Amino acid sequence: DIFAGKWKEMRGQVKEWWGELTDDDLDRVEGKADQLVGLLQQKYGYTKEYAEEEINRRLEAAKV
């Protein structure tokens, strides 16, 4: 999984994209995309589909 492999280098960028996520939140994600989707649903009220689209869009734009 590319997401898990790049997690350490992406972590700071993820925090910039979604500033409501805390370091503890990011620790719990541990590079698991489904965990990040769940957090975005919880913190931002996104639907699962929207959270997945948003993650993919931002990763594509960042060329990760």
C-alpha cells in the first residue's frame, strides 16, 4: 500500500490539509487510509465517499 509506505513523509502535509487532526489522531492512523477516512468523517462530517475522493485528490495534487 503506497499510502502506508509514504505515511511518515506525508504526515506533516496531512496535518496542513486537515488542521483539526491532532498528532494523536495521526498516530492512530499509522498509515492506514481507512483510518484516515474515518477520522475525516468524524472531524469534518464528510461522507465516506467524499473523504476517499478528497484524500485521493490531495495525494494526486501533491504527487505522492
